[in-house]
Amino acid sequence: MNLNGTQNTETKNLNGTQNTKTKRLALGATALAIAAAGTFGAVSASAAGPAAQGTTTSGSSAGAHNLTTSTHLTVAAATKAAQAALDAAGKENQKVSVAVVDRNGNTLVTLRGDGAGPQSPESAERKAYTAVSWNAPTSELAKRLAQAPNLKDIPGTLFLAGGAPVQAKGAPVAGVGVAGAPSGDLDEKFARAGVAALDK
């Protein structure tokens, strides 16, 4: 109450209703809260937009002139070659492992024959990798070691007879490697049988 006995107009009017100034403050605060909620909702909505829903935005294209294509052996063909090499070894009672790698040296198929030695799968893979890397039989590559002995230090390679490249139009597309026979010549004979099976 003021000195004249009237109630302060900033808190209540005589009829008990809230002051206009207080109403305005309350309305302003409510509007601010609504605006803030709207902004937060918009931010939340954009955060749950395309990226959050698992869709990707389209990026710029690399352009066809920046790309290259290469030819690779199918898994079915690699399996056919590996089985043919294993069968050729079986006809001569040789216990071997066979591996087929793609143009990049990645293993497509490995078959370990019954009774093949524990080192033979890895040796077969390395022979196949060596053959496809140089596009030549590993028996020929082994001869190059006399002129360049450091070749044997290249990781993943094995310069022993038993690997043969698979070619398409003269370019290497795969390699077949065989290991486990008493001689590299036999290993390579079986690897060539695997390659030859792809022409049938």
C-alpha cells in the first residue's frame, strides 16, 4: 500500500488482476521461450536430417577421364584353375597346395591337398603373387636372381619355380601358384595345368 492507501500498481490493481507491465514481462518471457524452443527444434531437425537418417548427400563426380578399369578373374574361374592344378598333381601322386591370386595379388582361392606340407599354402600364394606381379612364370624369374639378387627381398615374393601368370590379351589378370612337389618343375607343371583349364 502507498501512503494514500492504494495498492502498488506494479503488483496488483484494485480489482485483483495482474498489472499490465507484469503481463508484458510474462508474455515477453513466454515468447522468448517459444522462440528458443523453435530454434532448438530447427537445429534438432537439421541434425536428424539426411545424414542422420542414413542417406548420403551427393558429392562431386570424379569424372570418367580420371578413372581406369582393370580385368579380374572371377572366383568361379579361380576355383576351376585351382582344382585343375590340384587334380593334375593328384594324377602324379603329388601332395601339393594351390593358390590363385588376382591382378592385385589378393588371394582368391587356396586349396590344400590331402597330405600337403604345412608350408605349402603360403609358398603357393607367394609363387602366384610373384608370377602375376612380373607377368612371367616363376621359373624364369628365378633365373633373374643371378643378375639382380635383391629381387628376393621384395615382400610377399618367392622366386622358385611353381608360379604361372594368367593373361588376358597379354596382360596379367591372375597368378596360379603350386607348392609341395619334390621339385619346382613339377609345381610349375601343375600350375600351368591350372592356367590351361581356363581355356576350356
